[in-house]
Amino acid sequence: MVRLRYLKQTRALLSPLSSNDTLFSYSTIAAATNGLALNPIFSSSYSSPVKKLHAQDVVVTFQDWFKSKGDPFLDRILEILSSHASNGENEDFVSQRELTDVALSRLNLRLTESLVLDVLYYGKDVLSCLKFFDWAGRQPGFHHTRATFNAIFKILSKAKLMSLMLDYLDNYAKHRGSHKTRYHTILVMGYAVAGKPEIALYLFGRMRYQGIDLDDFAYHVLLNGLVEENCFDGVESVAKQIKMRGFESEVTHSILVKGFCRKKEFDKAEAYLRGVMDGGVKLKTTGYIVGALVDGLCKNKQFDKAGKLVDEFGEFHVYDIWIRELVRARKLDGAMEFLQKTKDPEFAVHYVPDVFRYNTLILRLLRENRLEEVCDLIIEMRENNVPPDELTMNIVLCFFCKAGMVDVALRLYDSRGEIGLSLSSMTLNYLMNTLCGDGSVVDAYRILKSSLEQGYFPVKMTFSILADALCKLEKLDMMNELFLVALENNIVLSDKIHESYIKALCRIGRVEDGYFIYGELNRLNKVTTGRAYSSLINGFIKSNRGDIATKLLIEMQEKGHTPTRNLFTAVIRSVCEMENPEKHFQKLLEMQLSLHEPDCGIFNIFIEGVGRAKKPDLARQIYEMMKRSGISPNVRSDLLLLRSFLSGEKVSDALNLYYDVLKKRKGKKVCNTMVTGLCKANKPGLALGIFSEIREKEKDVRPSLECYEELIYVLCKHKNYEKITPLIDDLIGMGRPLSSFIGSNLLLCSLKDRELYERWIDSRPPDESAESSPVYRLGELIGLFSDRFRDDLDPDDLEQVVRNCFPLDIYAYNMILRKLCIKQVDAASKLFQKICERGYEPNQWTYETMVHGFYRNGRKTDAELWVEEMLRRGFHPSESTKLPKVRCCDDIESVIEKRLWQGCCSKSGLVFSALMSIG
């Protein structure tokens, strides 16, 4: 059939790749379309051999199928019943009832028992069925029958609305004369279905006493009710009455078999079944009797025995029961194998499951992500002309979401009015979750708004997923609406969502809006998370609102959160930058001391904070205050005060403190702090003097690696190259390896200034020629980067030479790339690929190095491709990378030089390591 072509193509997309077919599996397609070449220079446009499956073709195919569902006449009745829903207020209820009555009367329905039963069985919700039952009972010339009463009783029972049902029966009993149907019969049936067999039997006894009897239909309703409630004494008595009156049928036998199964007397049940079938009793069908036993065996987990009965006595009803129980027990493989067996031409009956069986099986397969089998069954339903119902359409949309064909699902959703689709909450959740994962957050938000208007409300998980996606994409106006909707519906989103929302608002400078969210959470007695507090505090610090940051910091601790040291010092620094800082600072200190028992740690945090704010005098005051409070400063207190003096350029005070501390404290921490602090204060002479003093007098003190790194960095900056080689010798002589920071720094200097290599050679002893010496290898490498040797370098050789000298990291690779980009940009591109393949993550400066390399070599188009790739990876080009478009290479170099040496760079953040790789 032509319409099935697109369905089968959809199935093909989910099938494994075969040697005779050009169709890829879904996972292959996803990998092919989502993959992005790391190197834009060598990537080529991907040309998939997959046959194009246009979403619109699939949509049209399913729209045609969906339009074949149901009965348009019954759909119109139910549409009227559902569109005039009451909101519960009395006046509105009356008006809505009148509107429903008018709309139904305009249909000019010819009410019969058959029509009422059709509407009740076709109805999708209890309220619509009750409204139609009520309307029909009020129409002139129509009176409800025992069948219509039994139908509404079953609907109420299935919906577990027993209290409503009992109220109805009690009310019915009070209005005996208002119905021409058999009064006692209706009550007996009602109480039997409602699970009140004792009342049903009492009323039955009263009927018999008055000489009134039940008909065959009511007898069987009573018998079934007794079995359902395990009243087996009553079962035997009523069964005898049925037999005496000649009402016995396959319905009677199936109920009695169900009774044996309820008592777990399966052998008796089977014996009874075979006795009935061998007794020559004329039956319309044995399916209900066998089905009752199969149902009982399956519920008792005797599937093997049930399966044999299915094979022996199988017919449509038995097969329906068998499929239902296999699915309920999650024996999906067994259900699929049975369905496959029924397709065999030699099978006794050509069995086609009804829409309900298909739906239950497909839904279970869908939940277990068995998408290929789901697609097979959907196609099978279409081939067998099984009209879909509401659940089928919802399942199909869920299938497309899970299969990654969200564009098809979205188009079907948009045509819901045309095809009469009413989405379930499950489908809405699937669709919105998939759209969020696919990046189509705006569509997900549109569906949410539409669902709210229709009265559907997503589950909290879906709400959270959408909120998280909106925060990540900074769709904060939408997120604000979502947050307000959640508040209106008393939904408190997770801490993570609130945290992400506040963080996103603060990140784009809308800290006041973030503060509003914080206030709303407080109003709901919802404790804001520590990270959300941190975002707000940092946001107000950036807005120069240290007063609010201070307030939040105190509240944060009162709510049980512990702020990080960096956050605390950032607030202190912000307070120090306010007008009249001493006043605000004193207030913060007093509040903090009131929250905790005063100890050295609290004072240390304040010393560190004012030190970062370059307020050394204030740091000294806190230090003295601590001593006056009877708290002895510890080593960290001394180190923090020392750093505060150095960062505040009070070098003489720092030296005095240093020597004072050395008198009472011995150890390398004080020495290391002094050397690194002087380096960062741009005092290389003093730093080198202290370092030499340590090496000469303090033999038991080994300077830290950071001391060597900062010294070499500041000496390179001031071009004191002759003093670098002794430091390298000392470092290696102590058995310390050469760090990547030192090595990369030296390579950067050698690329910029050939004097480094010349001074290196001059400072080396003439007899040093051992190639295995680390110092010798490092000298050769510096010479290589100083253009002392050939330029046509093999990237692999160059990489190995660097690896022999110091460990490779992304910053060292940036230097290698920069060297290659001078004249071998294609070799640099290949190395870039290898770097990525080895698991290194290129940073901004890696991309900028490549951009500058291609520009220098006159390959402007390739350079622009690298800029585009850089943007795709989330990096924003620096000014020096934008300049090549308008300036010559000499201007670029000067800008890079300026950027490289702006400010002093700390090792801890590896900022300099990043800067040194700029093109």
C-alpha cells in the first residue's frame, strides 16, 4: 500500500545496517549528523548515503491514519460533553448543564438503549459518561434499562468511585416511583458491582419474599459480584438458581471457572472446563470459559500451563487474555513470539489483536526502549486496518520522540486540531523533554503554555527539565513566566533549578531579579542553596553593592551554609572599596564575630580580604586586634600579613616582618612566601637576594617549585637571562623536574628574543656536551625555538624533543603550535588534530595561535574558518585576533607583546601559561 511506504522507511531508519542496504541505523545517522570535525581546514561536508526521509511525508501518512479513528458521530457527542465542564460553583454548574442540554438537543438524537451503551463504552472519562447518563435519563420517552445502569455502574467501579456509586444507589432507593425499570433488579446489580454483596443478597432475598425474581442478565451480574468479593457460599446458591431457571450459559461457566481460580483450585477449574466441553452443552463460544482459566493461571504465574490451554483451545478472546497477561507480567518476548506465530498461514485462526491489545503491548515496549519492535507493531496496525484510538496517537508521538524524530512529533502536535488529537500528560512530558534535549526549548515552552491553557499540567520533572534548559540558554524572560506559573500552581521547583535561575540572572547582570527570586523563596520558607547565595553575593559585588553582599553573607551563614574562603574575602574586598570602608568593615567584622566564637581563622580571613584589597594598614590593624583579643597569630596569620604588605607595595614593612617572623618560626613557608611575593611585586633583585640567602644559610630549607617558577618568570620579563641558568642548574641539582610552566615560559622568550639562547650558551661550561644532560637538552630546545637550526621541523620530532625536557600539557602544545605556525601551518593543523585525539582540550589561545599563523602566511580564508570554529567552541576572539583583518603583521606583533606583559601573572591560576600561547 502506498501509504505504508513512509512507515516502512521509518522502520528502515531504525534497522541495523545490512550489507545489501544503504540505510543506516538511527544511531549511525545521529552520529553522522551530530559529529563535528575538530579541524575546519581538513573537514569536508558529510554526504550521507541515507535515503532522504522527509518529515512532512511521514506526518501526512500518520495524519491520514489518525483521521480514520473512531466514530465521528460519537466524537461529536463527547466533544460537547467535555467542552461544557463545570468548575464546581453552583451557579456555573447550572449554566454549564443548560449549555450541555441545549447542545445535545440540537443533535436530534434518537435515544435507544443501544445508543446510550455506545456512548458510555466509547467515553474517555467518567465525568462525560455521567453527564450523558444523566441527560439521557431526563429526556422524555426514554428510560434507562438494566443494561445502561449496569454500564454506568461498571464505569464507576472501574474508576474506583465507590462512594459516588453508593450515594447514587442510596438516592435511587429513595425515589422508587421515579423509574419504570425494575426497581429491585437495579439495586441488586448496583450493589453487586459496587462490592457490597451482602446488601445485594439482602435485596435479592426481599425480592424473592415478595415473589419477584431477577432476569438472566441480573443473575449473572450478581453471581460475578459474589465471585469478585469471594462470597463463595452465595456463589453456589445463586449458581443453582441460574441453572434451575434455564439461564445457564457460557457466561455462567466462565464466572464459575473464575471462582475456582479465585480459590486457587486450578485443577478443579480445568476439570470443570473439560466437563462442560465434553458434556454436550450447546455453547455459542468457549472462549470466555477458557479465557477465565487462562487469566487465573497467569495471575498465579502458571504461564506454562496457561500456554498449553491457549494452544489447545485458543480463539480470539483467549488470545486477547493471553497477550494481556504476558504484557502485564512483562514477558514481552513471549508476547512478540506469539504474535509472530499467529501470522503463520498454518495457524488455526487469523488473529488480529484489537487496538487495546496493540496499545498495551506497544506502550510496554516503548517504556523499555525497544523502538524497532514498536515501529513494527505500528506498521502492523496500519496494515491490518486497526483504527487508532486516542492512546494509539499519543503512543505514536512518544515513539517519534524516543526515536529522535522530534520534528515529526512536533508537526503532528501542531496538527492536533485537524486530526482530533488530545494529548495525554505522558505525551506532553515526552514531547517537552525531547524538545529540551534537542535544543528546541522555545517549542517546548510554546507547548507548555498551550497545555496549561487546555488544563494539562506537566509533572514536576518535566517542569524542571524545561526550566533548566531555559536557564542554560538564558531565555530568562520565559523562565520568569515559568517561575510565576509554578508559584501560582503551588509547585516548588527543585533547589537545582532555583540555583541555575539565580545564577543565570546574576551572570547577565540582572542581580536585582535574582534577589527577587531569593525573596520569593524566603516567602515560601524555602531555604536558598549555598551556591545561589554565592551567585547573588558575587553579583552584588560586581554591582559595587558591598552592603547587600555583606547582608547576604551573614544570612547565608545563619541558614546553615558555609561560605568559601574566596567568597568571604571577595565580600571583604568589596566592603573595602566602598565609601567610608572602615565603618562598613568594622560592622562586618562585629557581625561575623557574633556568629562564631572568635578564633584565629576568622581574623585570618579578614586579613586576607583586606590584603587582596591592597589595604596593608588595615591588615596590620586586624593583626594587632587579634593579639589584643588574646588570640596568638599562627603561621598563616604571619604569611597573610606578609602577603598583604607585599601586594600593598610596603616592601620595607614586609622585610621587617619577614625577619621578625624568622626569629620565632623556622620553615620554608615563610621563605617561599617572601620570594614569590617579591616576584609578584616586580622586585626581582630583592627576590633573588632572599632566595640566595635561603640557599646559603638555610641548608635545611628547600625552596618550593613556585619560587623557581616565579623567579624565572620575572627574570625573563626583565631580560636578566644570565641569572636564569644558575636557577635551572640549582633546580635540577635538587632533583626537581623541570615544570611545564618554566619550560613553556623559556620557549616563549626564545621565540621573541634570541638573546636568551646567546646568554644560555655564554653561561654554560665549555666541557658540557653530555646529550643526556637535562640542561643540555633544554639548551638545544631553546636554540631550536630561537631559529638557530633548520625551519623544516618534523612535528613529531619537535614534540618528542619538548617531551624529553618537561611534561607536555596544552600550554606546552600551544608553544609547539606557535613555532610550527611560523612557516609550517599545515603541519600545525595536523598536530592540532593529534592534540585533540589525545584528549587535550584546546583553549582560546590554541585557536588564536592557529588564526594568527594562517594570517601571517597569507591564508586569510583559512584563518577566518578557524575564527568561526573558535566561536562555535564558545571562545570569543581577543582584540589581537580581530586586528589581522585590518592591520599588518607588525602591528599584530606589537599588540601581542603588549598583551603578554600586561600585569604580573600568578602561577596559581596559570594565567600566564594561557597568555604565553597567544599567536
